Amino acid sequence: MNIPTFTYGKLPVQAWEYPAVFFIFILVTILGLQVVRKKSPLDPSWKYFLPGMWIKLGGGIFFALIYVLYYGGGDTTSYFECAIAYVNLLFENPIAFTEAMAGGGTIEIKSLFNSRTGVPMGYMFFDDKTRTVIKLCVPFVLLGGKSYFISTMLISLATYGGLWRLYRMFVRYFPAFYKNLAVAILFMPSVIFWGSGILKDSFTLAGTCYFIVATDMIINKHGSRLVKWIMLAVSGLVVVSIKPYILIILLPGTMVWFFYQRIKQIKNKYFRYVIVPFIYLIILGGSYGALTQLGGALGKFAPDKALETAVVIQRDLKQEYYEGASFDIGEYDATVFSIVGKFPAAVVAGLYRPFLWESRNAVMLLSGAENMFIMIITLLVLIRLRLKVIYRLIADEPLILYSFVFAILFAFMIGVTTSNFGALVRFKIPLIPLYMASIMVMYGHLNSKRGRKQTKSPVN
């Protein structure tokens, strides 16, 4: 069977792949059951490990089927086919393969490939970010026997680790709300769909999750020192190599978390209120300094170029070739005051759009329904939970503060740089688990408050 694509023309699917998919599913289920049997008697949140993994695998396969059968290919099949060229080069010339994996996007490196291995597509090979994704895909394509669907399954499994570690981290802080947190982190449809296939977003989502988990380990001084610093370095490198703007948001949020954790330990309230403004100035200055030092890695997202980049990207995504899937938050120019003026509209777009009535196809309808759910839960919390309680939850829990800082700033970032729904629904997935985890913790407090009232009611 050959599935037509837009790239090399055909995506071969061989007979052995069908039983292999089933075998992998059974194998990981058996291994997962052994882990769950050991863990779940001590921690009930582990009962979501297998359902989360099954849904992540299903999301990857569903994503793959949609793109090869409905869209006829796309970036996902292009990444796969470029990775196949690297795998073929490994078997033909291991030394050249090592050089290609370690090298950049030069003509000399590309000349290592030939008609027997296949040649990576130029528009992907010569771009540093897409070439990074290709290289990350290579071990999965190798282990997957050059099967698109099996490679997708392996990437789904590997990236599930990031979401699971993030879930476990939140459960450690809020064990009573493990059910709510499972919905927020493991079962959000757009995160499952866009974060499970052969795409940039799968790797950057996992990298973001691991970066946050490593940050928590460092701030709270638990876990192996070597492991947490390696995790932070590797995840940060993956994120900055593929989508550097994510690091722009992660870094100041991390500093807020680090300093706020220590501010909470100051018992003198007067001194605490006096020192907080200075701490925020340090955070702003430190973040700007760190991002300036990373300017080479951040490229067009470096602080001195970010405003102009936002305008250019936003205008590009309004072009007619995006087939009417665009939205508009209004015109702005590359100045701080102009872009900040779009803050409310950009944040609403980043968090809640496309609205259900703006959906134009089945994939967008899925995102629209999810956004409707997010809005309803948010409104329930805002209406039924007093602002004083919300403020106290944010003020008392540095993780909740961090999650909201990251989610709001990230929503603003993608809101001002994106005007196309197709791009928006993919770009926003790193913020969804953090935003929804925070909202679902508050929703859990709302339900527990209601439960206490019912308990206190007189019995007839």
C-alpha cells in the first residue's frame, strides 16, 4: 500500500507494520501495568498512567491518519522522509552519518547524501530549527524500521514522559485534586493531537514540561543534582533550538518562581512588601540580560529584534494563502506601547480562540469545543470562587503563580505574533497544561468548599 504525499510522492506502508503497531501497543501496556500495580496502591494518581499513555498513542495515530489520508501529507511526512535519508546514510556510510548529525546546514554536509540514501529537502535541511527536528526524529525512525506510523507511536511514547512528569509534579503539590489535574494535563484534546505526531510541537511540548519539572527539582532541592541539571540543560537546548520564543517566556517565569519561593519564607510582612518591587526589578533586568546573552540562539526573537519579528510574523499570517483561517486583533507597529496596547485582545486570542463559531473544519471544531470548555471552567471559577480566595491561592502557591505568569505571557506572545487559527491551535499547546492545571486546582477548591457546606447542612 502506498499513501500519496506532497513530498516524494509516496509514503509506503508495508504489511508487517499493522501487526507491529498492535504488538507495540500490547507490549507497552504490559510494561505499564507492571509499573501501575507497584505504584497505584500507594498513590491513586498512578491509575491515570495507562489511560494517559493510551490516549497519547491514539492521538499520535489519529494525527498521522489525518495528515496522510485527509491532507495528503505535510510537514510531518517531510520530517519523516528527511529522517529516512539520515537513517539510510547510517547504513551506507556511518562516518558520513556522524558528520551529518554533528554538522550544520551547509552544502558540504548535504553533499554527503545521494540518490541511494535520498536527499533531505532543502527548505528543511537549510533551516536550523527544522533540521534539529529531523535529527531528533532519526533515532525514532531507525527504531521504527522506517515506518511512519511506528515512528509516530515511538515519538508519542517518548514525549508522553514530559506530560506525565509534569502531572506528577502538580500532584505532589495538590494531591487532593489528582483527578482534576489528570484532565488538565493528560487529557486535553489539542495537546494530545498536536503534541503526539512527528512535528516541532511534540518535542517542544515535552521539552517545556521537562524544563519546568527540572526547575521545580532545583528550586525545592530534591532529586539527583546531576539528573536535574542535565534535564534542565537538555530540555532548554531542545526548546531554544526549535522554538526559542518559548524560552523567552520560561526564563522570566522561572525567576519569578525562584524568588517568590524565597520571599514566602520572609516572616516580616512589612519587609516582604518592601522588598517585592526590588525583586521584580531584578527579575526584569536579569531576564533581559540573560535573553540578550542568548541573542545568537534566539535569532530574530532576541530582545532587540522581537518587536519587529512580532509585526512581520503577524502580517505574514494574514496572507490569502492561509485560506481564510485568519483573525485580526488590530493593527500595531514595532513599538512597546503599540504592542502592549494589544495585550487584552492578544491574551484572549491566545487562551480562548478559535471560538466554537469560528471553526471551519473538523480539526478546528475540536479546538473550538476545547476552548469553550476552558472558558466555561474559567468563568465558573471567577464567578463562584471569591476574588479573595483566588488571590490567596495564587499568592500562597508559587507554582500557581508561575503557571499563570507563563500562560498569560505565552498567550500574549502568540496572540500578537499569530493571526492564523491553524498556527494558533498548534502554538498554544505548551500553555494549556499549565493554565488548565491552575484553573482545575481552583475548581477543585470550589468543589471542596461546596462539599464542606453540604456536610455542615442540618440533617432532617
